[in-house]
Amino acid sequence: MGLFPGDLEVYRRAVEFADKVLFLTEKTERRNEFLSDLLRRTAVSIPLILAEGCGRSHAEAGRESLAAARGACFKCLPLLFFLKCSGGIGALTCAALEAEVQDISNMLIFPAGRKP
């Protein structure tokens, strides 16, 4: 990829998403600790994977990083659902975070200006 991560809109959005998740799960009830921890780690991994991909010197490694970051986005979805079901987050919060992570995922497969 050879770019600085901060130059990418998808990276900035992934950092914002991770920050929201960290804030919302900061004071988790004991019964939801496991799910919250998994969600925090997965959300934080998205911008980390993107940053790593930007440091790669060849295009194939960059594409692999995009695919891995997209996979992390998809991992967030069931974790959000389980947290909602267990009362760890509200339905509206869950829906907003789901929409945000889906937007990030779409940004990883559709370059700017090209939507399905």
C-alpha cells in the first residue's frame, strides 16, 4: 500500500469506531466482561491491521490486510448482537455501531466513488 494510515478515510473511521467501542464498554458489568473484551480487541484490531497493511511494500500484502480488516469488521457484528441480547448495550447503540462497522467494511471493498 505504501501510504500513511492517517491519510486514509477508512483508517480514520476505524479509529473512531474503536474509540466508541472502548468508551461504551469501559464500565462493563461482570456478566458481559468476556463479550466486551472480545469486542474491544476486535474493534481495535481493525485500524491496527490497516496500519500494518499501509507499511507493506507490495500490493498483494496490502490486499491481504484489507481482507483481514474486513474479516475483523464481520467479527464485530455477532459480538454486538450478543452484547445487545445480554443487556450490555442498548438496541439503538447496537444498531448505530452495526451500521458504522458495515460502512467501514464496505469502504474496504469499494474504493472511493465506487459503490455496488
